[in-house]
Amino acid sequence: MNWTELLAQSLGYDEYLHAHGTPIDREKWQRSLEATELTAAQLEVIGTYRRRMTLLCMAGAWCGDCVEHVPILRSFEQHCSLIQLRLIDRDSHAALKEYLTICGSPRVPQTVVLSEDGLFVDRWGDRPLAKYRDLAARLAGAACSSGLIIPGDSLRTTIIENWFEELERCQHILRTSPSLRKRHQD
């Protein structure tokens, strides 16, 4: 996969919602973003980051899981200048849609983490562990999120922590990379 080419075709968070979301979609994403609060401990950790990383997220503005999860990634970007979030619409990029499948399906959101050089670091998607635990416990329920966000919900707090741990893991991968340590002389 040519990540540099895909990055050139990607959009920033607001651009993406403007291009692909309806007014109702944008309202749902905004409510989700407003319900995303990082803890003091998370803000302290994110303040120690030293490496730039790009989160390239394949999403659908209409998708309930995207409404629930992508604004969390946006919050990370808002709190750390070393994080860049870029979005690609799942239905506009057939090759990426085919490449990023889970159990044979083009599920969203899926995020590819890239180094400052545009090199692959990790892949996240489509839901963190806490969400899957919740869904498994309610197997008789819906297979896809409704996109309704309840501020202060303990599950949401755990989901934010799950995504934050993935972000921190990637930062440690980048921080300990021999080639990046050599480049940055640290």
C-alpha cells in the first residue's frame, strides 16, 4: 500500500465531515467530540510525546462506530501537536477498502498509524477491546453502534482509555525506533 499517496488524498477532520457528512452526521460527530474528555493522567502522558505520528483513518461519516470512535482520535490530535489525524472515506477508495478488511468485511473505522516518514507502524480497528467486551455481553443486541453518545458513560471512558493505550504504544514504538533515535540524536 502506498501510504504517501493515500495521505495526499486524505482530508483533515473538518474537511472530511464537510465533504462526506450530512448536517445530521456532523452534529453527531460534534456531540461525540464534546463527550470526549481526556484525564489529567492522559494529558500528562501525551505531553511527553516526542515523535510525530499520523493517524490515517478510513471511515464513513454515516457510521455509528465512526461517530463513537473517530472523535476520540480527533481529541488526541487537538491535545498534541505531534499527532496528525487524516481521514479517507471508505466508499471513495476501493483499493484501501479492499486492503483494510476485518473478517473479510470493509469495516470502519480503521486507522493506520504512520511514522514521520510515512512508514507503517500499526493498524487499529474497528473497535477497542472494551467495546467488543460490551458487544459480546449483549450478543442479542445490535451488531453496529447507533452513534448515540452519553457523556460520562463509564464504557465511553474505558473506550477512550483503550484508544489512548494504543496511541501510547505507538508513541513508544516510534520513540524507541533505532533509526528515529539516530536521526533525533536521542
